[in-house]
Amino acid sequence: MEKTDLSLAEVFLDYFDIDLAATPRQLEAVERVRYRVYCQEFGYESAAAFPSMRERDEYDGHALHCLITHRRSGRPAGCVRVICGSEDQNLPLEDHCREALHLQYHCQLAEDRHQICEVSRLAVDNAFRKRLGEHHTRLGEFDALDCTHLERRTFSLIGIAALLSAFAVAELTGRNQIYAMMERNLARLIRRSGMDVHQAGDSTNYHGQRTPYFAHGDRVVASVPDDLAALYTSLLQQLSIDLCEQR
């Protein structure tokens, strides 16, 4: 029997696990999702540059990675990373998009470097973005999983769950100043949700057309809408356990 009296956010974690990727196998899953989305599907990065079919870059060593896995199939469904800034480590937007930032954020980035982070490489695998009836994906015929209607409906939350995971990691690591280069659809989704995220610069060509955004950690968490608040709390608890185990 489907839990039709519950919201999608309340049942999301019945169908998906979200973990702080730490093992070689988890990190490989993250890199393969990124390769499929960033290289094969959208061409933001050259597939030829990654013959191992695992997309990675120089910022990964300074990042915490979240992996979303579909429970029943074991398939990686999405990922996101939080890159931690420091006196010795720039954020990607500082290295590649500084000219797009508004002046006030240039000043802000120069202050407490241990307060800043950048959310990036948010990716949802194509198989979990197909509409009902679109069977042919790189992972085969997804209908073979025999998902319930409610389970399929939760697929639409994978992207927002990845973003909430990133906010949770930022909170757990004390990174109150959160930056992101967002493409239009993600920015629109966040605006519809009512979360307190602000445009921090002008649109620029960076892995496709993207715009810098800024969120203050305390404010964005306080603005998470009621229907997503329980999901955020669950993610915070789970990722806190993962983070403690890694330290």
C-alpha cells in the first residue's frame, strides 16, 4: 500500500540513501555519475579527457562529496560536493568566475576563509530524470525496476535533496557563507521553494551558462519550507554520523 497521506519529502528516504562518500567505491560512483551527466549528456567537459569514464578535477581533494543511491536497485542516482575554502585553497568560482561576481562578494570572500564553501557538481543521473514512458536510458530499461507510482514521483526530489545535503554539510562543518554557480533550472527550483538564496553576480559561461548565487547558512536553513524541513533534519542527522565516522 502506498503512503499517499504523506508528502514526497517524507517518503523520499524510504527509496533513497544519501551518504557522505568516503570509500573508493562510493567516490567512484560519484565520479561516474558526473561523467555521464557532465561529459556524455551535456558536454560541459570533454569525455575524451576522462578515458576511465570518471569525471574529476583539482578541487575534489578539498571537497566533501554526497552520494544519492536508489535503494532497491543500488544505482547511483545523484551527487553533489561542498568545496571548503581556506587561505591556501580558492573556490572554483574565484578561479574561473571572479569577474562575474558583484563587488560586495569579492570583499566577503577575502574575510574569514574558513567560513566559506562552494556547492558544485550537483548532478542527477539521466535515468532518474526520464518521464514515465521514456524507457531507453544509458542504464537500460528503467521500468524493469517495477517502481510504484509514488516511488517514481520521489525522483523529482533528487536534485533538491542533493542541494539540502550540501546545505547540511555546510552547517556541520561551520561553513556559513555558501556560494554556488547555478544553471537556470536549479535557480528557478530554489526560488519556487522559497529558500533564502540570492543572486551574487552576472551570468557567465562556466560549464554551460551559469549565474553565481550566495546563501548565508543560518538563513537558508531557516527558510527551508515546511514540507522539506523534516527531510533536511533527517539528512543532517545522517550526514553528521557519516562525518564523525570519517574524522
